[in-house]
Amino acid sequence: MRFLCKDNALTASIYIDLRRKVNFKEYRKEDVETAIANSLYSVVVFDDKRPIGIARIVGDGRIAFFIKDVVVDPAYQKNRIGNLLMQKLQEYLAGAACEGAYIGLMSTPNCVPFYKKHGFLERPCDGMGPGMVKFYDPCEVRK
């Protein structure tokens, strides 16, 4: 199979459709549009005209980067699409990140070996505590 990668071609429709296929949390279209517009970089992999994989990077553009939304259509998983997406992200980072820049991500449990293969450390590890996350709840803020 031969696939086409397009830089910064991510749209809200593609994002919503692919995340839905893998049962990831759904967001409102207007929120997705804002998120994409504020991303540093995104990539979409196409099979002909069909979007089959996405990934994006958010951050400050020099010191801190966070890889988000690495998603591959289930019908195309195990075809190295994830590796292609990570390669494109690494190419972007090679031109943007300063020496020692932080590149983070959160992995689903079954994808930990995939990200380790791409050089990411599983935390906690020697000298680093566990990663942490908090999901924003506007109801909590009002309390």
C-alpha cells in the first residue's frame, strides 16, 4: 500500500471522524476547530482521498512540545501508519525543538510499547516521577 502524508491538512471533520472510529472522547466541532488552529503542526495520512491517520503537536514552539491525537483508522492499523505519523512528527520537531526540549505525550495502555520504540520513556522511571493529568470540569471551578 502507498499512502500520502499532508502537513497541516487536519480539519475538524477528519479529527472527529477518526477519533470516533477508535472510541476516543468526542469534542464539539467549534472546540476542535480552535484546537487545530492553535496546533503547532499536524499531519494527515490519506489512502487515495480517504483520511486514515492523524497526529498533531501543541506547545510553545521551542522548549515544550506535546504530541496529541495520534489516531489510525482501525481498518488500517498494523500497516505502519503510526510509524509514518511519528516519523513526520519527528521531522517537524527536528526543525523546531531546541536542544533538551521536552516532548511529552500520554499513551493508551496498549500503545506504550509503540511509543517506547520511538524513544519515549515510560514514567515513573529513574529520576522522574509519574506523569499526571487533570481533565477540566467547569462545574468544579464554580464550587
